[in-house]
Amino acid sequence: MSEQAPPHSVEAEMAVLGCCILSERGLMTAMSLLTDADFYRPVHKYLFRTMVRLKASGSVIDMLTLSQAIDSSGKLEQVGGLEYLIQVQEAVPSAHHTEYYSKIVADLALLRRLDSAGRKIIDIVHEEGAEPVDKLAAAQALMSDCARFGSGDFTSVEDIADAPPIQGVQTGINGIDSRVSCGGLPKSQMTIFGARKKTGKTSGMVQFAVHACRMNKKVLYCTMADLTKHELWRRFRKSLTGYPDRPSQEIKAGKWDEDIADFRRWSSLWIADPKDLGYTVESLALKVESRNAEVGYDLVVLDYAQKLDSSNERDRVRSLVRVSTELSRMAERCGFALLVGSQLSDDGKTYYSQEFENDCGLEIVADRPDLTSNEAFLELKYN
């Protein structure tokens, strides 16, 4: 009697991949629920991994770009040729049910992990020489691993070598973009922008967001400060035009209207305040990830992040450390560049902590020694 195949559904896997080809939103939804390791068929693992890499590089995902990427790696015949890619695309009429299909694939992946763990536990039970308490500990560890996201498959060097370089989100400041290997704020990672009060931190972050919009990037700007959306939009207007309010002079007014109209025409900017996001890091992560599945942000900016800490800690560094891990994980799950701004002192000095190093890829520390001057200095720290 042949051994029963592990739990899987080729049809559900094809449905998920078809949704990813048909819609960017479908791909973002699948990425929030699955990794390539959750697919049973090796071909499906490879197709999903390729689409995730194309998305990370800023490429549009469709039949043409996907087939070209696979063909350039010399694996088009191995995946079944263009004919199989067409079958995958036609597996679903639309991407509306991506979440439903993805959950089927995720559930079956969990069952396969349980199946694998169960077989290993049987071997452990019958292993000679080990103490029962040690066997129990080993079995509990295996069952605990089953609950983790993904099956923990290793990645081959060949797959990494074939992947296109991931481009960061440019800030528009050459002193930053030219010194970071990805050419800007790294995607799937958190960048901390720390400063003391009145050093232009928020203005700088607004400028980064405006530049990203000008580069046709999708940007979500969040603030935990007590600002209304109209006040936040006023800051963007000032960054765009140089004027906080509509100027009275006729020539300046014409330029003001031109800049604002141009921004509204080409920008892909969303803004959110604490009422939209909630006042905890868990609430913020849930809402941002949900919206990201629909939109697919390139850059998420979060200002006054220290206010997400509910401990009422006066030490701003400690407050940011408490929420940085969850924020970093959100960036990794969603794939966007996350720029987190925070006041890192109250005593006129700027501090950053080595505890950030586990959670972020880049730290930008701003300082303006003379608060009466417009001159500011940026220090970069790579992790």
C-alpha cells in the first residue's frame, strides 16, 4: 500500500498564484498570509518567490514580467513553460477571493507541519536511551515549531544570486541615498529618524515623503502627535510651496495654486492620525497591514512613535525600544520601507540606543547645535 501524500491542494495553490498575477492587491494579501514555504509543489514555491522578488524590486507583476524573469533565470521550461503560467493565471476569474484561497494553503501547510512533527515524535518515543522527560521536551518543541509562520525551509544560494537587487526608497538627500547600499530607505526594514526637539525632524520626514511621492511611490504618512489631518496637510503644503498658508501676492499665489494642483494630480499620498490608527502599537500594526494589503505601500512614515508606548516612561529612548520590535516586524511582513521618527531626548541632547540595532537597518540622527540657525546635521548609523 502506497504512502498517503501530505495534505495539500494544487488547485488552491494555483488559485493563489493566479490572484497574484491578476492583481497587485492580490499579491499583497497573499504575502501577508503566506511564504513560499507554505506551497507544496516546488514549482509553486518558485513562482511565488519570484513574484515577491519582482514586487520588492519595484516591478509590475503580470504575465509578461513574470515570464521574462523566469526565462532570464533559465527556468521557464522547468516550471512548465508559458503554457503552465497561462493555466495558473486562468485558475481564477479575479483576485477577489485571494484571502480565502491563501487561508486554505496556509491551513494545509500547517497540517503538513503537524504531519511531519507527528512522525518525528513517533521516532522520538521509540528512541532508546533517552529519558522520558527529555522526549517530552523534544516533542513539545516540535509542536511549538508547527505554530510558527512558514515551515522554515532553507534558501539556496542560487535563488539569492538570481534575485534582482532590492532598491530602497530614495529620500532626495544625496548624503543619505548615496551612502546606503540600496540607494535610500531600505524596504522590509525599519529606519529610525531620531532627534531632540526643534531640530526639523518632522519637516525632514515630510520632505522625504514628498520626494517619494514625486518618484511615483505610494506613501502613508502617520503621526501620533495631536495634529488634525488639516494641520498635517498644512505641513505638506509648506514643504511643497514654501508657504504655510496661501500667499497674498498675485505671482506667489499663482505658483502656490500650480504646485498644489500638480501635487494632487500626481501624488499617491495617504495621511492618518491617532484616531485612525489607535493608540497602541498592536492596533496601528493591524490597521496599517490591513490597508497595505489593499494599497501596497512603498513607504510608511510614522512620526512621534514614542507615544505608542503606554508605560508613561519619561525616557524617550526606552519608550521607543518598547515598540520598535513590533514595528520592525510589521515592516518585514509588509515589505515596505518604514521610517519611524521620535524625539530621543528631553534634555537638549540626542541619544540613540544599541538596543535599536536588532530592530532597524538604518538610524538617522538629526541635530541642530544652534537652534537659531537653519543649519542641521545628519548622522547615519548602519546596523
